[in-house]
Amino acid sequence: MSSADEIASGSLPCSPGLSQWVLAQAVDCHLALGADGCFLEASQAAEPTLGYGPRALVGRRLLDCLHPGDQGQARAALAAARQGQPSVNLALRFLGQDGTLLHTLWRLEWVPASGQWFGTVRPFRERLAADPRLAQVLAQLKEFKWALDAHAIVAVTDRQGRITYANDKFCTISQFPREALLGRDHRIINSGHHPRSFFAELWRTILEGRVWQGEIQNRAKDGTCYWVDTTIVPLLDPGGQPEQFVSIRADITRRKLGEEALRQAQRRESLGQLVGGIAHDFNNLLTAILGNVGVGTLHLPPDSPVHANLTQIERASGRAADLVRQMLAYAGQARRTVTQVDLNWLVLDLRPLLEAAAGPHADLVLELAPELPEVQGDPAQIQQMIMNLGTNAWEACGDRGRGTVTVRTGQARVAQAMPSAVPVAPGRYVTLEVADDGCGMAPELLTRIFDPFFSTKFMGRGLGLSALAGILLGHRGGLQVESAPGQGSCFRLYLPVADADVTLA
């Protein structure tokens, strides 16, 4: 053993001057720590080994200079050594003064007589040079890690749930930089979708040392939600207790959206069959009512007071017939007059009605793309959709006092199916957007706005948007909705180009 090693181990007494001379000559990084873990002295080799000059280290706590994932094991090892273990050997990730992460090997010994730690630190690369097999194993692990990071969203947390590692995919999907994630728990991406009991069961499972698997909805920094298929694996300490948790996730957002779109389509199909059957029967009853009203009117004298009653019956039956038409539109069974439609011309033709409907609540802005191809559809039904969306937009602006509604046309080529409120199949489309800067809608409302008879209005029937969805299905079109509380809403309709592959049945 060299003199420096003997001094560092505490087996040789030395004067302060001799200690400083030995530390200055030492090739390895020798150091002394106080009982509280603060650096007291360090040799000149501290700078190349730990990224700090000897003076810069003095007064700093060892634990504060370590990667968060290594602090727990260092704290436990130092506590065990003070209770009688002769020495401590640790592999630690040390944060240099410039933030560089340095892999180091430590040998520390507790000297009760002085109440201090003495020891040496070496860079991990020396261990690699001495053992080529270890270098080979680490190279393989590096390749495995690269393959895992290329596919999965990976995070490591300590026993308290604090994030100690996050790979690039985690940072990308969450939209948080790595420094904002490290040291925080997963509440930073909690979407609020799952109840507390869900996470209580998750933690109960992994704290028992068992693997947990499930699907979790998280929220990115910009407020958008995403779904991940998650596996959490506990890493156990020598005593068999979990000390770290490795979370491996796969982004399944598109699959979840597709599943939800399929459920919505199946529900709409079953409800459509029910509503269509009821509407046809109801329509037959209305035909009989209106026919008898007409016959009764013909047999009454002109001055009969019953005329007023029959007129009221006729008006009520007319309103009921309008309701039947909306129900048939929802069911996709409304009669259509299919022709070639210039969407820009249709919007311009509706402009006076749109401005009249806006009233004092909003300003109307038209942004019509030039040279739009024609679409194939029923002009009256397309106008009905535009008026329906415009009316909803005016009301959303009215809730905030006054706003702006923008009607915008354009073109789009969809390469792959887009799951949404009304799914969009691949093909060429003309798009129609109705956007407002009104009150917007919460996510829980967005999932229900196309349900029949659901309405946010006190006196609403709730058939407007559900009928719109039915009309779009009949036109082989699609719809995407974007909305957030206080940020307005945008409804984007996709109508197939007349000569496109997506055509009416």
C-alpha cells in the first residue's frame, strides 16, 4: 500500500502539511469527507476524475453531486458502513461542475476516531481497460438500450416515484425537456382521466415487487392527451425490496382513437336503425294527420271557428315532419338529390343567411380557396350542415359577448384513415371549416356532442350535430373536431371530390 493509500485509509497519522503534500502528489483522486458527507479535502486528480478542482469540491455534499438514481444506494451504503461495515465500494454517476455525467468507482472507509470518511475515486474507464469482458458486456447493453429507446418510451423512477431517467421518446411525447422531468413524479403528465383507485392499485402491485401492466392516458405539456400501453418492472435491492421502477411504454393513441371511432360507429349504426324505423312509422302517422286536416278543412264553411284549430294542427304537424327529416338524416336514410356541387358557390349563396343568423354576436369571415374541384352530394343537405355549424358557432361566441366565425374552404389528400368523430377514409377531399373563438368545449363534452338528443342548450333537441353526422355518412364524408375550453372550436368537414375514389354508395 502506498503512503497516500495508508493516509486515506486512516492507518497512518499525518500532519495537515504532510496530508496536503501527499494529496498533491497522488495520481488517483484521494479525498476526505466529513460525517455529514461534505467534502473536506481532495487531491489534484479530482478535476479530471470528478470535473471539480479540489477547492471547488470543499464544502459540497456528496449526495448533492450524484445522479438522482444513485443517491439512494449511496445513502444506504454510507449508513451501513458507519454501523460497522469495514469499507464501501460503489459505482456512482457523478455530476461534474459543467453538468457532465461521469461514471466513477469509489472506495470509502469510515474512520470512527476522526469521524471522517477517507477514500479514493477512479474513472470507470480504467475498470473497462483492465477487464475487456466487461467492456464487451457494456457494449452489448448499450446496443440493447439503443434498440429499446428506438422503439419504446422509457423512464426510471425511485421508490418515491421521482423520475431519475427519461429517454428521448419520453421527452418527445410528453413535450417536456429532460431537465423538467428529472426529480419530478409522474403527476407532471397526469391527465386526470383515471380515478385515484387506479393508481393506488398500480402502486400496491409494484411495491409488492410484482410487474404491473395496463393502459394509461397521459397529458402532454400543451394539454393534448395520449395513450400508452405500460409495463412497470420493479428492480429489487439485495433484501428483495423494490428500490427502482423501470417503466416501458408504447404509444397506442391512434389505436385508442380507432377503437373509440369504431364504438361510435357501431352505436350510431344501431341507434340509426332504431331511429330510422321510428321516423318512418311516425311519418306515416303524420301523413294521416295532415290528410285528415286537409279533408276536414274542405268540408268546413269559411267562417267556421274550427279553421284556427286545424291551422294549428297543420303547423305542429309541419314541425313534427321537420323533426322526422332530422331523425332520418341522423339514420343516414334521408332522401338525397345527388349532383355536382361547387362548395364555394354554396357558401356565397348562404352568406346573407349566415350574416343574418350571426346577428350582434359575431363577425363572419369567409376564406374561400380558389379553383376548388366540385364535390358530389345533395346541395340542400350540405347547406343544412353549414347552417347548423354556423348557428352553433354564433351561440358559442354569444356566450362570451362577441367573437369571430370563420368559414374556410380548401383541399386535402388523406393518405391513411383518420379516426375521428366521423372517420375520414383515404382519398381526395374538399374541406369546409367552421371555426369560432367562442367558449370552446371540455374533452368530456366532445365525446358526446354527436349523441342523439344530447344538447348543451337549455331548449335544444340535440339532433343538429347527430343529423350532421348522418348526412356526412350518407355522403361518404368525414369530420374532425378541435376544441378546448376558452379557445374556441373548429369543425372540419371532408367531402369527397366528385371524381375521387371515395364516392357515394
